[in-house]
Amino acid sequence: MLTDLSIKNLAIIDSLHVPFRDGLTILTGETGAGKSIIIDAVNLIMGGRASADLIRSGEEEATVEAVFQLPPASPLPARLEEMGIECGGELLVKRVVSRSGRNRVFVGGGLSTLGILAEIARELINIYGQHESQTLLRPENHLLLLDGFAELQPLRGAYTALFEEYRATETRIRELEEGEREVARRLDLLSFQAEEIRAAALAPGEDEELERERSLLVHGEKLLCTSQEAFDALYGGDGAILDRLAEVRTRIAGIISVDPTLVPLHETLESSAAQLEDAALTLRDYAARVEADPARLERVEERLDLIRRLKKKYAPTVEGIIACGAEVARELDLLANRERTRGELDAALGRLKTELVAKGREISTRRRVAARELKGAMEREIHQLAMKHAVFEVAFEEYPEPRATGMERVEFLFSPNPGEPPKPLSRIASGGELSRLMLALKQILPESDVPTLIFDEVDTGIGGATSALVGEKLKRVSRGQQVLCITHLPQVAAFADHHYKVEKRVAEGRTATAVTVLEGEARVAEMARMLGGVTITYRTREHAREMIEEGRRA
């Protein structure tokens, strides 16, 4: 709810701070005292149009600040967090209007935009009166109000989900149709790529194996000569190392009997000879396997060149090329089956439309039944609010195709006078009539996600018993939502939970608006003024006191 409103340099308001509480708050005062300026200030907080004419004479800018207490279950804090705006249980909004035309908006203590302010304010407060920011003046809200009255939210939610699926299927079909040429080009490219990768018949790690083989083939002659020369030096040539080592072993064996300590050395020589013989035989076998094959080298070079070209085109590794080939094959399969996919989508679209139309017609039937009930309920309420001959209608305009909200457009029509055909509210209803229409609607649909309601001009053209009935209805609404009401009628003011008096005061030769919380005898005095005008008698004050007591008991 709205807890605080601070206004500075707006019209005849110099500096004003008004704290608000829950329940029904009534603002009264003489004509011209500044009650409408408070409404103008709230309208600025709601993102309404700003004019330099609103700025107090002699000042360069006007400021309006409002603090809202957010209910624990409100989804607004989470949405604000998505916008980068942090707030706990309270939200501060501020608007600065300057003569230069430069407007500044603050939400949650940080700079923001007028669009964000208006979006947020719509979920916090509504004004019913002469201002444009009204629920009833926006036909798109009429369908929501009717569906709320008909308790259609679950059915409408199911319809909306079905509609979204229907539109998504339509989009997929359209994308298929629009992409035919691109698909043809894509098919050609993918077919070429798939065949190129398939024909290469790559194996994981093949490039590394080929690089090793290439290195061997390039250095084959050198490897052959070196291995043969090493074999000859160890085993096969004149004066080979193994022959000379055999002589050494024989000589050492001959002196072991003289010095047995040479036995370990002889054993070492025996072991070394065996190892050298193994090495020599390995070199011999290696030399036998070495090839100097120019034809094979050419084939390896060609294969490596192919792999390098494929790496540049598809992926930096052989494994990546193979994976790319698999992905290309999958996409080819999808594109090749486009006709099958299109057929499945067409069938799904037909099924979805049948279900959508059936559910839409069910909603339409219930809406039309609810519209008749709403008409009767609204006319009973507005006839009690001094509009005895007014007519309320719910007009339907059928759509040729299902839409997100259903099969029809809905708009509330109104005729305040007998003999006049009902017309759209925005073209015929005055501010006072709109306030009373909304007050009537709130009796029928008390639930609302907007926590604060402001009624202005709700008492225009009414009096007597009707005035008291308006007060009762406002009181009833205030049990579920914070209600602020500007009134000139004591019969309405008597129902206030909180009564504020708006008045003009002159200080240092300048006029300024002040707001005073009325309690006790001060409230009785204001009610008596509203009842008796200039001359206030004892009887008038007692009448005022009696009205206040009756209002408290309501």
C-alpha cells in the first residue's frame, strides 16, 4: 500500500508530507484547497504527463516521492530484481519535473525510466476519476475483468498454453516454407561434405601413425646404412667387438684358477657378451625391415596432404573431422525428411486448431453467460449510485481466427441517460461516472492485484441516501484494499478510517496547501462545516458526531 507521499513545489504546494495507512482514507476541504493537486502528484508517480505549469511559481523544479509497502506475496520484488532494482518490503519512487523539460525518475533509489515507472505503478495504484490512467478506460482490461467475474482463469490458462503451442507450430511451418531455397543450397553443401568425409575413410589417430611412417621412409637409407654398420662393428665385420670380447673372456677364464676373485668380472664379461650379441641380432633384423620405398612415401605424403586439407575445412583433429561427418549426416537426414516433418507439423497444427477452437468456444459460451450476469449485477449497483436509468452492456466482437485471449474481443459499453444507446466508456463516461462504475465493479469483483485505489469525483451529482450508500461501498472495498477518496459529502466522509483535511494557508504573502489529520473534535468540526456551511450550530455538530459514530459501526 501507499505509506508516504511527499510533494515539493507542485502548484500551490510548497512542501508537504502525507503519511497514509490501510483502510479507507477520506480527504476533504474547501474547493480550490489543493485536493486535486494531490491527485496530480500521484498521477506523476504513475508515469502521467508532466507539464512545467505544475511547478510552483518562482521554482525551477517540482518533486514527488512515494513510498509503497509491498505485501509478502507480491511478485513485484522479483520482477524489480530482474530489472536490477533492489528493494525489501518497501519501494521508494521519485519523480522530478523541471522547467527545462528534463524529467528525472528514480525507482528504489536509482535512476530509472518513465516507462519502467509506469509499468511498476500500474501494479501498485489505480486512480478512478478524471485522470487517464484508469483500468476502465483501457478496453484490454475489460476481458480480464469479465474473466475474473466468470472465474475463467484456469480454463483461460489451459487455452493460452494451447494457443502458444499452436503459434509455435505455425512458426515452424512458416520457417520450413521460407527456407526452401536455403535448404536446397544447404543440402548441396552437406551432401558434398558428407561424401568428402566418407570417401576419406579416416581412422582415429591415423595422422599420427602416418607422420611416423613418413619420417621412417624419408630417412630410410640413413637408417639402413647406420644399422648395418653397427651390426658389422658388433658382430659381422673383421675385428668385430664380440670377437675381441670373446678373446678377453677366454684369457680371464684362464687365470681364474690363480685368482678366484676374478670370477665376478668373468661373469660380467659373459653377461655383456650376451647383451651385445642380442643388440647385434636386433640391428640385423631392423636393417632387414628398413625400406627405402619412394612409391610408398608418395602415397603417405598424399594421404597426409588430404588430412591437412580436411583439417582446415572441418576440424583441427582427425577425431573432430569424424565427428563433423556424423553431424553432417544427421543434418542431412533431418533435411531429407523435411517433407515428412512438414506433414507431421501440418497434422499437429490441424489437431491443435481443433482443440483450440473447441476450448475457445467453451470460454466464449461461459463469457456470454457471465456477461449477462455482470450486466444485471452492475446495473443493480449503479442504479443505487444515483444512476437510475444507466445501462451497462458487454459487447462482443468475434475474431475470424483464434487469438491469445480467445475467440472474441470484449468491451464494456455504458449509457448514463435513457434513450441513448450504450457506447464505449472512453467516449461517453465522465470522471464521476467512471469512479462510480469502478466502485460498483469493486462490489462485484473485490479481489484485485492493485493494492491501492484512489477515487476522485465519485460523489459528483449525488446526495442524500445515495451518498451514504457510496460511503458504505467504499468502506466495503477498503476491507481488502487501501482506498483513498476525495469527497465533498459528509455522508461519504463519515465512513473514513482516517480523515485528512486539505486547506490553503497564507504565510509570508504566499499561499500553500497543508494537510492535517483530523481526530476527535477536529474531525467533528470539519464534518459540521461540510454539513452546515458558514454557520455551524450545536445541532449541526451533534449531527456530525452522530454520523461519525454510525460510520464507525459500518
